[in-house]
Amino acid sequence: MTDTVDHRLRSAWTPRGAAAADVTPKVLRWLAERIGTPGASASVVPDAALEVPSSSLPRRTRAGLAAVVGAEHVLVDPAERLGRCGGLSYLDLLRRRRPELGLTVPDAVVLPADPDQVQRVLDVCVEGDIGVVPFGGGTSVVGGVTALRGDKEAVIVLDLARLDRLVSLDPDSRVAVLQAGVRGPEAERMLGDRGFTLGHVPQSFERATIGGFAATRSAGQASSGYGRFEDMVVGVRLATPRGEWRLGVAPASAAGPDLRQLAVGSEGTLGVLTEVAVRVRPAPAAERYEAFALDGWQRGTSAVRELAQRGLLADVTRLSDPDETDSSLALAGGWKTALLRRYLRGRGIGEPCLLVLGWHGASAREIARRRRAAIRVLRPEGAVALGAAVGEAWRRGRFAGPRQRDALLDLGVCVETLETATYWSRLDELRDRVRAALRDSLDHPLVLCHVSHAYETGASLYFTVLAVRDEADPAGQWERAKRAASEAIADGSLGTITHHHAVGTDHAPYLRAEIGDLGADVLAAARRAVDPTGILNPGKLV
Ligand SMILES: Cc1cc2nc3c(=O)[nH]c(=O)nc-3n(C[C@H](O)[C@H](O)[C@H](O)COP(=O)(O)OP(=O)(O)OC[C@H]3O[C@@H](n4cnc5c(N)ncnc54)[C@H](O)[C@@H]3O)c2cc1C
């Protein structure tokens, strides 16, 4: 990650200026054996070749916005609007290769400088009845930042990139206040300078923002150690169409329902987060990553459950199913992998499941103590230690997936991820049903799965799906598969429709089944209370 990357690039995950991923002929051959050979490659259509509708922002509103943020921060030229015309899901990226599928381009991009300007931008938009899409890193994979108009004449994207400051740090309380537009690496850099860490590192870390993490209830790779993002939030400052709303005066409170938790996860529908107060921790002095192999999914999940229920989870705990493990080994390739496979067979591991554990701590000694306790739990499950090199290899490569996805997309592969969570007693059934739904709805797909967030009561499941793209109907192909998987998840409330990607537009049809009609009414009532004319993020959540 460098300061020169251009985060507006919507056609790929890989930011402009960063190295593109290479898909080697060996990987392509391996993939072709599993899913078939892609028919056609499709490159990104350059901005200049796209038809961008002219802005419908009324002149009066534009002048009002310019009076608040300065004319240079009200952007209406096509490149800037295309730069914020959606998130980074497979369908978003596909549209940049097949623009006939339809791009949803906002009428303007507005960049306020501080919380006060955000509030005044909303005031102008209320007066003009203009839709507002809060935009952090734009990494939503569920349609959360699609510039839908709803019943509005025009819609702006409210880009929070200029709200990029560490507002305060209270080292005694271990509370930091960060502005909403601070990206993951900057947050860690600013806190790290003062000896602290947030410890929130999702795979979208490079681009995603503090406001986005809070608005989507994000979960980072080290969620077992540092918690989910909502566990870190102690206070919020929101701009709403009805005025400013601040929440969070104490670490815990019995003063009625916790309204901070209404703001967290509200996906831009209940206000624009301008500042988030978060719990921080001393930066770890030591880290250790290590891998183990378990024989089969049942042994693997049983080991992770034991660790979770005995309070011995490593900060990063990630279990791949046999298919995902097989893919990782195949892609690593080389004589070392062949040796590893032989070694595992010799140790009686017929169907290896890779378990990566990562500990962060104040000292190597502290980590050694936690590691020993974890190994005492893993041993009876038949875990075979693979050493630090395999764990380190995972750590080094943990941000590579999205870059590889860009390259595979260009080569004609349909590649997407989806996630859910449930209680331990239903985890196997949920995995079986989602895998069956994906396999039945796609032609020869490769379906990989892992657990990367574990709790005492259950765990998340994260699926990666690869198939040869159906060039005749590429969007329909994925929409059908996603629908089948979502129905399998929602059927009988087997799992949640989303563990950390949020609702956006894509999961909205399934939310009511999960929270009930009354739940949907409560959310709608909250929305009416803060945003009576419905300007905030039209078409999202409910
Ligand atoms: C390659 C890739 C990997 C990912 N990995 C993970 C992962 O490991 N864990 C995970 O949890 N998620 C992951 N995601 C999903 C996504 O990164 C998260 O949802 C992230 O929290 C979004 O942050 P953002 O700043 O990009 O928000 P955006 O995408 O800009 O916005 C997301 C939603 O929040 C709203 N929003 C944004 N900022 C504000 C604000 N200040 N106030 C109010 N509403 C706001 C938007 O309107 C939208 O509805 C991944 C996505 C990609 C593309």
C-alpha cells in the first residue's frame, strides 16, 4: 500500500499504482482441470468509451453544496462520478467489463472537509430533496454504495475521504476518536505512532474506512482477539437530516437500549458517521503465526469449537475445508508441497483441513503460554503441526486474493465470495446446503469454504466460488447462484444472511425473514425519525 494509489478505481480491486496479480499458466491449467476452460476474456472498458449520463443535479442545489464545501469539492465530471458508481462485488466489477449490464452513476460527488460540513451538506440535500449515498472506501460487496435514486430526482455520493484525522487519543481509557474517512492503514499508522493498535484488519483493509467498518459491522481477520468492529465502537457522532446525533458517554450503561448499536450497522440509512470513538489496545510487541492440519472438516470444526469454548482461540483463527486446503496446496505447488502432502498421508491425515493460528501479544513468552494451551486442545483432535513457515506464508499472502480475482475476471472466470454464520450445532448442515445450492445452480463450479470468525456459540462460514463465466448471461449466472445460496441460508433461519458483508441491496430481500416484520417496522420507524423525507442511501437495508 502506497500513498500514490488511486482508491477511486472501480474497475478492479487492485488500486491504480499498485502491482497487478499474475495468474501463472500453471494456475490456469489447474483451474481449467476443475472448472473447465473460460471461453472469452473481457478487459475493463476504459472510462472514455463509456456513456455517462449528464448530471441531473439542480443548479440551485449545486450552488448550495458549493457554498458549503467549495466549488472544487462538488465534482460532476464523468471520471469522478464513474469513480464512485458502485462497490467492488463481482457484479460491480463485471459491469466495468460489460457496461451494457448498466452502470448506476451518481449526479455528483461531494467531498466535505469536516463533520460540520457533512451536516450542512445534508441540510442542503434535505432542502433540494436529493438522495445522499455515504461513501467510505467504496469496498461494499453487497450494493451498499450503489447510487440508487429511489424517488429522488438526483443523488449525490458523499465521499468522506477528507475526514481523515485522528481527533483524539485518551491513553488512560484506551479510547481513540477517528474521523470516518480514515482508511485502515492510516488508522494503524496514526495509532501506532502513539503505541496503540485498533487490530481491525479485514481483507479490504487497504481501502476501507473507519466509518465503513462501523456502518457495516465489519469483522477483521483477528476478530477472535480484538473483536468485531462493533465490539470496538464506544461512541459515534452522526450527521442526520434532523441534526447532529452523538452517542456514547461511558464504557457501559443501563440507560435504555444501546442506541450506538442502532447506528453501527445502519449502512448510511440512519445518518452519516462523521467520527467514531473506538477502544484501542497497546500495539503488540510480538506476533506468531503457525499452521496445523486436521483430518477432515468434522475434526477441524470440533477443534476450533473446543478452542472457542475454552477461551483459547488465537487472535487469528482460520480453518479451511478440505477443498480450500487442497486448492491452497495446489496453488503453492513445488516440491515442498508434494513433500507436505506425503508427510500428511504418513501421519494419517487423509483429508487435510488447514488451520492457521496467529497470536499477538505483549511478549514472546505470553504467546508461548497461549500457544501451549491451544496445542493441548488440538492434540486430542489429532492435529499435526505444520510449523511457522506455513502460517507466515498465509500472513504474507492474506491480501492477495482480491488482486487475483481481478486477473481471473479478465480471463473470463466468474469468481465471487459469500458468507454467513450460525450456531455450532447447525454449522455442518449450513455448509452442506450452501455448497449444494451453489453446485446445483452453476456448471462445474469450484466451491471453497473456511471458518475465519469463531465464537463460543458458533462460527462464520465464508465461501469462495469459481466457475467458467457464462458469456451469454454473465450477470444472470451469478444472480441465480447467489439467490440459491441465499435461500439455502434463509430457509428455516438456518444462518444469518450476512455475518460481516452487511445488507446493502443484495441481502435486503432476505432481511425481513431474519428480523421479522416487526423488526423491519422498527428499522423503518427509526429511519423516518432521523430522515423524514428519505434522502439517506435510498434502496439499502430496508
Ligand atoms: C476484497 C474485499 C475484501 C473484503 N473483506 C472483508 C472482511 O475481511 N471483513 C469485512 O467485514 N468486510 C470485508 N469486505 C466488505 C467491505 O470491505 C466492508 O463492508 C467494509 O466495512 C466497508 O468499508 P468501506 O469504508 O469501504 O465502506 P463503503 O463500501 O464505502 O460503504 C459500505 C456501507 O456503509 C455506508 N457508509 C460508509 N461510510 C459511512 C459513514 N461514514 N457513515 C454512514 N454510512 C457509511 C455506505 O453507504 C454503505 O452502505 C471486503 C470487501 C472486499 C471488496
